[in-house]
Amino acid sequence: MTEIKECVVVEAIRSPLGRSGWKAAKKKGQLYYTTAHEMASQTLLTLVNRVQEKSPVFKPEMIEDVAWSVSAQFGEQGGNLGRIAILVADLPNDIAGWTVDRYCNAGLQAINSQAQAIMSGCGDIMVAGGLEFMSKYPLGSSLLAEVKDGRKNKLHKNFTKKTVTMGMAAEKIAAKWELAREDLDEFGASSHRKAIKALRDEKWYKKRICPLKVEDRDPKTDRKIRDEDGKTKIKIIDKDETPRAIYLDNPEAAMEKMRSLKPRFQIDGVVTAGNSSQIADGSSAVMLMSREKAEELGLNPMAVIRTMAVAGSDPILMLEGPIPAQEKALARAGLEMEEMDVIEPNEAFASPCLAFAKHFEYDFLDPRVNPSGGAIALGHPIGNSGVLYFVEMVWELIHQNKRWGIETLCGGGGVGIATIVENEKKFKP
């Protein structure tokens, strides 16, 4: 029998996030003029290059498998993006690739599945990445595809009998847990404040960011901007455009605006655009190794993946899935929530995050919660979010010199996922 191995994180990066601009006449986000496979391949190649910089003896062909998560596996995001990213990046052909979907859980599932392969002895070096290009493929677009023989796609009709929209689920959770609009708004504002502070701390911000090359185009005409030789100019995107600085620089004006927002999903509701996640574009990736392989290559672990869990939940109150998932993960690790130094719940909406805080008995404004901001400020690029906020969690543990971190995400249909990592404080950035 193969002994259980330890799985360590040796590199973790993410792209800057772009605002989604898929609606007609809406200003296009900064990543609009790239493609899904370009984002994924650039992120993957940067990940590989950064590991090579740390360890000259590391070779790309040592990677056994690349798992890439994406929710809307459709169009440019279809066709096994994990393998496509390898080929577009001109990495060795003998690296395998596959694609993962578990709705919003997908990114963390990619990480967990690759970690499980390493732990079970089925490989020593794995990559897990995530991407969502919501400017081109809005939420739910892959569910609307029609079959060629003209029959209607009944999935959406049949599926919605069992569940509700995520916005309505957020309202139902707010009602169940007796959450006040004022608290939801304050949580949303705090997400922006933390994200802006992190962005302005350039020393630490740059370490986790993978700049992306994007075609430069005229925003009014959509035409490519060319240089003197007629070649398309390329822009380097290296900062998030999603967080709003006004929440840090002029908090009174920001809160006045937030309080004026109308409920989005229910006339007398409490869920607004201000306390909900942003629709965004982006990609992220992490490289995982067995501890033995990392030591052989002279790499100090950034973090060790200690345990993980998934759980199903009520499909109507679908955003509560992280509660049982976190309970399982904590029990498996023999830990309590109070021992966690970084708590990274996905901010799909503020209401489930406040529900988690009530359940596990911590203050929803606890500085341990999403210390560099969450999806309300940065965005929730569905298939990317699990990897994106894993990257944030790992770097925040290193930045703060703390030990334990837990990440959790809810998912459509009532699924939750959670992962616990440990910073052994051996990594020197």
C-alpha cells in the first residue's frame, strides 16, 4: 500500500480582475479583448516560469496533470480548457489536462482533486487553475444551449423546479438568520476597504499577481490600435479594476450611495448590488507537489493542504452548503473555527457570510475574514473563484505570518466545499 503523502503549495498566482461588460452599450472591462484560452495559457505559463525561477532544476515536463476549473463550459471556455491551456502555452505535450465543474465550487474542487492525487501517490507535481470569462459567457449561458434536432432544452425548466435563483436564496438566508440590511451593507463596504488596502500594498500585491497581455482597442469603435509598423498594440494589465477606492477614501459618501441602492431580488428585501458579488473576468493557478518532490527540487512550501470536505444542502437555501462542509473539514483536521487565522468564505452575497459568522460564533467584521477583500469587492468569476481566493488565503497567511486558513464556497443547487491549509512558516517571499 502507498503511504499517504503530504501535499504542499509551491506557487500561487492570480490575474488582475476585470469588470464584466457583456451588456449592450455597457463599458467593457479591462480583460474584454482577450480570450479564455489566452488568459488560461498566460496564467499557466507564468506559474511554470515562477517555479523555474525558484528551482532551476524544475522542468515543465515534470508536471503530471493540469486541472482547470470553469463553470460555463461553452464556446471558448469549452473543449477541455485544461488541455487547451497547455497547448496554447507551448508546454510539453506529455502533460495531461482536464476540466472541472462544480459551479462556484469548481476552483477549489480542482485544487482538492489534484491534492488528493498527490496524497494517494498518483503523481508528485500537479497544477490546478481556474477561469471564468463572464464578459462573454454570462452566468447560466451553458444551460441555455439547444440541441440540434430542434427539441427544447428542458434542463433549465426541470432544474428550476427544485431550486430558486441565487439572489432569492440570499434573501431567504437573510430572513432565516434575521440579518439586517445595515449589517449586510457594512460587510460589503468592508470588503472594498480591505481590497483597496491590499492593492495599494504593492510589495505584497505584486507577489500574487500574474499580469496579462491584452489587445489595445479603441473603446468607442472596438478597432485595434496599431503601432507605426501596423502591429496591434498590447496592453499589460496588472491591477484589479473591480474594487472601489471610495469606500476607503470617502467612506461616508460611499455608504450614502450604498444605502440608496434598491433591493435587487425582492421588493421588500435586503439584498442589493452593493452587498452582492461583482460579475468579473479572471484566471488563477497554483502548483502543488508532494513534500518529498518539493524538497528534492529545493522548494520551501508556501502552505500544506491538510484536509478538505464537501457537503450537499437544501437547494432552496443553497448558499448554506459551506456550513456542513466547514464542520466536516474542521472535524477531520481536529480543529475549531476559533483556531483559524484566515477565514475565507466566498462573498457570493453578504448574507451567507453573515450566516456563517453567526453559526460559528465569530464577528462578521472579524479581521480574519477575507483580509484582502472578497467577491463583493474583487468579483466572483464563477469557475475561477475557488482558486482565486485560495491564492489570497495562502498569501495572507504568509503576509501575516499566521498558521491556519480555511476557504469555503457555496454553489448552485445546494453544494458546499471547504479546504484547510497550514502555513509552516518555512517560505520566505
